[in-house]
Amino acid sequence: MDPVDRYLTAVPEPQRTTLNTVRRALAAILPTAEQCISYGMPAFKVDGTAVAGFAAFKNHCSYFPHSGQVLPALAGVLKGYAFDKGTLRFAPDTALPPGLLRKLVQARLKLESEKQRGGKVRAFYPSGVVKSRGQIKDGKMHG
């Protein structure tokens, strides 16, 4: 049994069913992402970077974009949900809609594409597959 399955097996209902629905939706959005445990909860990693995660709690479930910039940037589409800069909380018996999950993932991938690490950048397709890697030269990706 993989670590994410072990985590979900230990989660009580209705959170287990809700998080399995979230997991299936994220797997459809990010078909080549690595599913793993990060910070003690299930996560999806793209090119070694966690871009989406989720967890069960006693009275709610949570979605984690693994960035403090995603949720504030999408505050307009998160009306009706409780959130802070790093956590989106939702009802234990109602999964986040696939369209919202797609927006959350796309916003996270966009942020990751804009980030430079040691002068290097990455660009991603909407599916999370790396489109290109390179360095910035004259303000544009090169190489």
C-alpha cells in the first residue's frame, strides 16, 4: 500500500470519501505528478516541488497550495470558504469542485513558473508537465 493510501485508510468517514474525491480530481489535473506525503499529509509534486496537498481534521478538510501567495490571489473565487494565506478549509462531507481545484493548481504552477532558483526558471503545461527549463537572459528564458 502506498503512503497516500495508508494515510487515507486511517482517516474516518466522511473525510475519507471527500479526500479520495479530491485526490482523484487532482490526479486528473496533474496526471504525471508524484503522489507522496509532504509535511505529514498527501501531496502532489511536480518536478520535485509540492504544488497541492490535502488533509483531514476533526471538523473539516483542508487544501494546501504549498505557497502563501495562491489563496490570497484567488480570494474572489474562494467566497464561502474559510481560508488564510496557506490553508483552504472545506466541509468534511463536501469535496472541492474540480473547476476550483484546477484554478488553484494553475495559479500555483504559474507562481512556480515565475520563480527563479539560482538564475534558473521552469515553465509548466497546465497538466504540470515541465514545458521548459532554462536561465533568464535579457529578461527572457534562454537555453
